[in-house]
Amino acid sequence: MRGTVLYAPGDVRVEDRPDPRIEQPTDAVIRLAATCVCGSDLWPYRGIEPVNQPTPMGHEYVGIVEEVGSEVRTIKPGQFVVGSFFASDNTCEICRAGYQTSCVRREFAAATGAQAQYARIALADGTLVATPGMPDPDLIPSLLAASDVLGTGWFGAVAAEVGPGKTVAVVGDGAVGLLAVLAARQLGAERIIAMSRHEPRQKLALEFGATDLVTERGDEGVARVKELTGGLGAHSVIEAVGTQESMMQAIRSTRPGGHVGYVGVAHDVALPGEELFFSHVHLHGGPAPVRQYLPELIGLIWDRAIDPGKVFDLTLPLEQAAEGYKAMDERRAIKTLLQP
């Protein structure tokens, strides 16, 4: 098969790779209908995370089941499936509590890399969710979004305790931040402040349900949120970047007693204990338990109640994956969909 491999920062290649095969009786092999580049893939692409060896890339996927292991019971060949970036058994005590990304059997779901033509998915029964039937082609981008960025934005909103009557601020205007706006609207937020200085992203944020736009960053952004909220700050703030600046902007934009849901992959983030102590701000986040939300999100997409696939503003053949990375790195694209 053809698959994407990162050799070094900025060095993305699509090359011949071994076809995935069943290695454990709980595995499935799927033929990918669509895959994509994630904002978190840009950390190693930019050299912020080390690249020590050629690494198969990709962890977002939808496709048709080709083969299953002997112990797989609920997933069958021919089904169209959506899965999470972490594999989970969905039966352990941690999974039943709704934190499948901390499953006691957790492992990377697509060890063979999902920016490819095929992928081996571990713990298939617990990881994959079948759609009600074969989706119309125009639904595939939205189902792909559910595999990570929609579920991650959704978890950010849930962790921030978004709900009716709440004012929500979203720090970050990448795909996760934009879909956190969508999630906040679905969860009934009264006011949604999207923090963005890029016009195409602002436009999509408004389409997804944002009521206010803030272009300032850092302390200036915090001051603007306070100004919009009578000096108090937002009830709920979703942090969708993962830097020191974004985390502090999120915490400082939150009113006392409010909640921060942080889903940006943290890089060199250090929290000032005394400031946090006196802020009375709740913090909750981490790798999104996408599997918890997949049945609900698939249902909303299938019924065409939401259209998260709009975050894909660049579609390329798999062979042009390097251009997809470059476009996102240069902020010419919000998110690149790759067609195997």
C-alpha cells in the first residue's frame, strides 16, 4: 500500500509500505475512505517534537472493514466504521467511566499509520463504531472529523461544563477550536466568544455558532473577554492550542468558579500555583475520550444536524500529503483531507 512517513522535520514522503495484516485476534484491517492531517502532526513536522526515526503518520480515519481477527464479535467486514485515535476495550472500569483514552489496555489505534490506503486498528470491538449504513459521499468528511477533531472539541466543551445560559470563550481557531464552537452551540451555550484573527476561520466560527469575535491575544485578549463579560470572565473556556500563552490566556479569561477544558496537546506548559490557587478556576482536560461521544456524534452527522466536515478546506490525493502538511504549517489551510 501507499502510506505517509515523516523522516525528519519538514520531510514528509508517501511511499510503498507493507500492507497491514491481522496481528492480534482483536484487530481489524480497514480500507480507508478518507484520512487527514491533524494539527498535532505539525508538532513533529516543525521539529518541536523529536523525530528519531522514519515514522508512519496519521491517526484520524474512516473506512470499510476488510478483515477482522478471530475474537472480534461486533465489527464485521463490509461495515463503514469510524474510530478514535487511541484503541480501547470499552469495557474496563476506566472506559465505563467515560475515559476510553486512559483505558487499561490503551494503545495507539492505527499503529500502521492512518495517512495511508489501509490501516490495522487494534481492539476493534471497543474502538470502532459502525455507521447505520454506507454513507453518502458528502457525509464522509464530517464522519472523518468525528474521529478526532470534533470529538476533541466536544470533550473540551464538556470538560468546560458548557451548558444553557453559559458564556463560552474558545482559545484557538484551528479545527479543534472551531469545532469546540460548534459543540458549545449544540450544548446550548448562550454566548460563544471565538478568539481568532484569521478571516476565513472567523467566518467559519460564526457559521458554527460564535456570537462574538476577539482578535487580541495574551493579556489583551483576556482584557477583551473581561470587557465582554462585565469584568467577570467567561463561565467556560476551551483551550485548543497547547502552549503556555494559550493556557494562561484560557485560565485568565475564566471567571472565579468557572471551568477550563483544555484539549490542546500541551508543550512546555507550566502552571503558576499561587495564581491558580487564588483564581478559583476548575481545570479539566487531556486526550479526548472520542469513543465516548462517537455514537452521538455519528447520529448527529447522519441526521445532518451538524456539518463538521466544513473544517476541511483543502482536499488532496494521498500522494500530495507533503503539500497538505505545508499548507497547514503556513496557515493556508485549516485542515487537509487526504483521499487514498
